[in-house]
Amino acid sequence: MKDSENGKAIKSRGFYVRMKLLHTSRNTRNPEKSFCYRYFKWILWFSISFYFFSSFLASHGDPPTSISRTTVPISKASRALIEESSANSSSIAHINGVPGLLKEMKLYIYDLPASYNADWLSNERCGGHLFASEVAIHRALMSSEVRTLDPWEADFFFVPVYVSCNFSSVNGFPAIGHARSVMASAVRLLSSQFPFWNRSLGSDHVFVASHDFGSCFHTMESMAMAEGVPEFLKNSIILQTFGVTYKHPCQDVENVVIPPYVSPESVRATVSKSPVNGRRDIFVFFRGKMEVHPKNVSGHFYSKKVRTLIWRKYGNDRRFYLRRQRFAGYQSEIGRSTFCLCPLGWAPWSPRLVESVELGCVPVIIADGIRLPFSSAVPWSEISLTVAEYNIANLGKILEHVAATNLTAIQRNLWDPKIRDALLYRDPMVRDDATWQVLLSLSEKLDRSHKKSRVSSQ
């Protein structure tokens, strides 16, 4: 009994001790131990809370997909373009006002295998011919401040596929018969490896179609119209040189009309020898394909016979400097000319539009219904003349009248450097240049951004 009583006493004392440890009264027998316990308790509580808070963030922060939100690795495919842009990065100046003007837009560039882009650069012509805006835009965007390496924060997705660099061994011109299949292959690839195409059906994806009839990917208008825009591209945004003011199957898609490619280096070299406000001893200039007997191809006459009519009417007119032969230094002739004819070819647009503006020669646009690039930045009606195709017979009289009346005002407008900047693709991109204008155009289409629409719905 004594032992059991002692046992009870020990047991009761143990319970009493445990209760005293939890007691927080001022009469605690050992203040130092009580203080240490309180300190330990707060540390333990904070640690447990932090652990559960971190677990919550980890489980809710990532979207339900297998693709990491970390930077998407850059493959060897685009490394040549990236390294080239990085080489220029030391000279790139911070473009003031980008977030405000471009509405803090972000653009992700897909890192496609080299067969879609970089491999074509082995041919030097790929990056320098009149269809090379597909290459120039890609290069400029690589070092642009709107570019993001995190696709989850992107408003738009740029798909860099070059389709105009496959030069025919027969005539040396780009052959784009493969364009539709190459574009389709790229879409299959990115839609199978990334979730971004499927979630928007491509509506926030951007492609370049820099050939004659743009997103129809055919050199002859009748065939281009018959085939139309590929079905898999109809939801996307197409940057294309083709544009008209009337309904046309080849612009039956969200599109931005862009200028054809003209080398900034060649323009700079010409201007250094002949300033845009220098002497002009040629009244009307044109050099290029001008058929004496236009060829009938697939039921269509080249240039709708416009160039042939110009040659027949003004070939012997001393006011007109018309040449059919190619000449590598023809830009120097543009720099000496007052008016530069820009008639349609197979398609309405022409690199002469850009070259004329850059070199201070008044463009004379002869292409009914043409839609010109970047009308918000380039006041075409103030720097050019438009002559209807049917009015070729009166072309000489029209130009003489302009020369006697408002030529000086047109030339003054034409010499505005901001206008000239808007039509050239520079690498790296600079404010107001052609790639900048592309980004401004995209910023006006932010309603197509899956990210923006998701945020606005929350």
C-alpha cells in the first residue's frame, strides 16, 4: 500500500508538473524556463505556418500542364540568329517609352528547328532580296525589348518560318511551291509540343508572308485566289506585303500590310554619295522588267500591260528615263530622279515604293486599289502621287502639272527622316523603324491575346 500510495503520489506529482509548465501566471516558479518556452513556441508556430503557406504557393502557382514556367531552352536552330543579334546588342540603345507605346506587350519567339529558318541563311540572297522581310523581322525581334523567353507571359507568339529563300535553279527567282506544306508542318510541330496554339486556335500567333500574294502562297493571282488562305492559318495574324482596298481572298485573314525589304546599308551608301535634297537631273525614272510584248501566263498579262503601255508611250520621250536592263547601281539613278514610277508587277506592291521614299524621289504609284503599309506613320497622300492604270496616256501631263505646282511641298514632306525610318527594317530595331511599326500594329490587336483576355475575365 505504501508503495502504491507512493506510486500515486509520484503520478499525481507528474501531472501537476505538466500542468505547471503550461501555466502562464506571474507566480511561475522558474521565470527563465517560462521565457524560453514561450520563445520556442513562437518559433515553432512561425515555422509551421511558413511551411503550409509555401506548400500552398507551390501547389497553386503553376498551370496544370507539363511545360515548365522557367525559361524555355534555346536550341541550336536559332542560335545563329541569337548570336548575331547579341553581337549587335552592345550598340543597341534603350528605346525610351517602349512599355507605354507598346502597352507593355510581350512576344515569344518559337525556337523551331533550323530547317525552318536558319538553314536557309547559307544562301546569302536569303537575307537580302525583296522578300527578305521574313528574315529581317525575325532578326530584329530577337533583340527587341518586347521579346520574352517565358511563353506563359506572352501576348503574341512569333513563328519564324522562311518560305521565300528557296531559289529556283532555272530562273533564280524564289520558288514557294513548298510554302503551304512547310507552314503546315511548323503548326503541327508547335501544336503538338506546346499548349499555346491549341488554347487560342492560333489567334495570337504571328507569321510572315512576304511573297507576291501573301498568305495565299502562290505567285500567280488566279491560282492564289483559287486556293486562298490555308485553313490552318485563318485564325492567325499574317504580316504580308500584299494588300488591297477591295475584298480579296488573299487578305481574308487578320493581317498587317508591311513594306518589302530594302537593305538599309545600300540606302545609306547611296545617300552618302547623293543626299536626298541634292541635284536631280532625271525627271521621270524607271528601271526594271518592261515587256515589249507582255507574256500571257495562265491567262494573265504581266503588269496588266501597264508597263508595256508606259514603254510604248514614253520610250522615246526625253522626259522619261526608262531602262529595261538590270543595273546593280540603279539606286544612284533613283537619287538623281524627281519622279519614280512604281507600277504593279504580278502583284500591286513593289520595292520601288520603299527605295523611292528612302532616296527622296516622289513615288508615282500605278496599281489600282493598292493598300500601302503603315498608313498611320507614313502619310502616303502627302509624299506620293497615284495615277490610275487607265490614265497612262496622260501620265506625262500629270507629272508636268505637279512639277509646276506642289512638287516642293511633296519633296519637303518626303525628306522627313521619321517617314523614311518607318519603311526600313533595322537590326537591331530602332524606334519608328519598320519592325517597330509592326509591333505597334500588333499592340492594337491585344484583344486577340489569350493572356489579356484571361486577365480581363478575372
